[in-house]
Amino acid sequence: MGSLLFAFRNLTKRLIDTSVRNHWFWLLVPLFQYFVVKECTVAGKKRCWFSTKLGNQRPTLLALAADQFRGELQILVSKEGFRVLTISDSWNHRVAYPFFDDMTYTQKLDAVMYYQRNGANNSKLQKSYEKADDFLTGFLGRLYSRLRVDAVLLHNVRYPHVLCWAAVSKRLQVPYIVIYREGVCITKWQKKMQMDRHSSYGQFEGDLILVKNKLAKEVFVEPGFATTDQVVVTGDSRFDVYLQQLKDLKLIRNENIVTIFWWSITHYEGREFNHMTRTAIRAIAELAKEMCHVKFVVKPKPEYLPQYKTGSSQLDIAKIFDNTNRLWRKQGNLVITPFANVHELIFKSKVIVGLQSTVLLEAAIARKFIVVPDYEEFRTSTDGGRFAFRPILELFETANNDVELKAQIKRGLKDDWVSDEVMRKRNANFSSLIADMDGNNSRRVRSAIMSKIAR
């Protein structure tokens, strides 16, 4: 069965590649309708053979590069009543890139070249975009008439192979809306970097950019990339369910669990950060060996483990554990679990360890004892000065070295109480950076999208 499915997928790819190069819309449109475009279900799964009946009155959104979203699409379906169709990032690539065969891979990914395409000195580049636009106009016009698309969704403003789909959609009178995936912009360095990037682009070509917070809005509006009316602060809709869970759980029962939300060794390039990262994970392994009665759960993103990405420069955590305690698997209280449910780990854990992930702010409003490694050598380095969470470190406990990291974890296991004063600061920061604590963030997203959909 698996080999047949593999053969079918390869055949579909070849047919689509041939259809794109020959402008065979008669074949390409049904291939996309029935085999490429998928519908997002209430459970967040993707399914083919969705309903296209005119009786389906739900507003229909088409998410481009849908695999780059982080749960927002499921919320739009399950809570806000949208019908969400999806196209994966690889299919957006596959359709757009044949028109840029003469360009290098770097040029294909250059957002500045995309935004400046109409005034480009490079006539070959301009002609490539014109050819892509002509093709997409014919293709998407036919596809949208079948799918009844009311708006397209993007996760960012800087990927040309997706932006060219969106720009043609807008010319076909289909609004394009960005649900901006990034946006936790805390340091001046982060803000300047993003503002410089947006300034180099020129003008936003879409209808709306939905952002998590006011700082994210500023990095679009201040450099002149978008107008204030084009950028709407909605908060992150993914956290409404979590906020409700916190309200329903009047008393969170902490178990004897330490969860380490592991970070990427490539977050910063300096030697000091590299050394801190390596020694911190060894310290965790040493502490797990010492405290057999405590469970230590290491939760990295899958891409932060070398076995899940070819050519990865990430640390082999299991190998470090082997070198620290060759019996760690047999001992059983230290595990690596990249696919565990983040919120379940937060609820169960007594102590949380992490670096600069928004999951720390999620754990913060759950009144968890949180430890952030901020070793002296890193803190005084150039990278340390740019550390994304430095402005809000007062919300957590910090560790100056391996000894302090172990001591802080032990302290949290013994007494994990967080004061009311700290909790007020944590809640305020969560509201200003991530999502409003009122739990109505998804409603604001819906309202913004509906303002641009003409039914």
C-alpha cells in the first residue's frame, strides 16, 4: 500500500510539473482541486475531497504555505466557523519556481527583489515575474471559481513564491491577509532588524496584516511598509483555549517533574552561547542522575534534533546524555520527547527550564517556577546583549552557571511558589506581547478577516 501511494504521489507531481510548463489548465485545475488542496478539519487534520456545494455558506479561506502556520487555521475552523482550505509550502514552490529557472536559489528567495520587481533593472527578472503572473492569473482564476475562495491567508510577508500567488489573488478580487506568525519583538535590536527589513521592501501589496501586539504593528507601520489601517492588533488566537483551560483549572497539581523546553544551538553564533548550551544540557543530565525520584522531560522542537533534519548542526542530546550517564535510559527518569503536548507538560511540571521561547510566557501565567540559564560568559558577550528575553528576565529565576542552574531547579522542586507581585507582571507581559487575557483573540481575528470579505 505504501509503495502504491508513493508511486501515485510521484505521478501527481510529474503531471503537475508538466501542466505548469505547458499551461494545461484543463488538467492542472482538477489535480489541485482533488489531490493538492486539502480542507482543514475541526481537529486540525487535512483531508481531500472536501465539499464544494454552493449550499456551504461558511466563508472560505485558502491558506498558502499552510504547513507554516502553527495552529491558527484549526482555530478559524473550530471556533470561528470558517471553511479553511490549504496548500502546502512545497506546492507553492512547485508552481512558482519553473518561471525562474535562470535565477539562483538565493535570488528566488530574495524578498527585496520580489517587492522591487516592477522597477527592476534586471529585465530577465522582470520578465520571469510577468510570466509567473500571467500563468497564475489563468490558473487561479479557474481554481477559485471552483473552490469559491473568499480570501487567501499568508503567515509572513517575505517569501516570494507565496507572495506572487497572493498578489495575483488580489488582482482577481480575492483579498490577501497575513496572519503574522512572528511578532514577539522585545529588544531594540530585534525591532531595528525587522524595521530595516520592511523598509527595504517598499509597500505592502495585501489587504491586512494581523499581529499579536502593538510592537509588532510598529515594525510594519513606522518604516512605511504598511499603513496603520492595514495592520490590526488581534492577539494570538491560538491561546484562547489555553487561557480558558487555566480558568477551568482552579488548582493546578504540580507533579515532581522538571520540563526543559530545549532551544536551538543556532539561536546565536557566538562561542559563549554555544558553550552555555552544551554545559547546560550536561548539567541537566547530571542532575537527573543525582535525583532519581524526579522526572526530567526534555522537550525540543523536532527540528532541534539532528535526526529530524538532514545536515543539521543541532546538538545530539542523546549522545551527550550517553557520555554523562550511560545508564540514563535504564534509570528511566530522563526522557527526550519532541512531540509531547506543550500545555500538558506545563500543567504537570513543578519546574520549567527554557531560554527564549514564548512557551516560557505560557508557563509564566500558569504560575510555574521558571529557570532561565543566563551564564556570565554569555551575558557579557555580544550575543548576550541581544538576548531576546533580557528585558523580561525579572519574570523568571536565572542561573549564572551550571551550579546555579542545578541549585535553582532544586529550589523550585522544594518550593515552587511564585508571588502575586511577579504574577501581576507576568500577566501584564503576556497580554502585551502574546494575547489578551480576556480570551477573545480569535474573535478579533474573525472580525478583521470578515471586514475584508464581501459576501
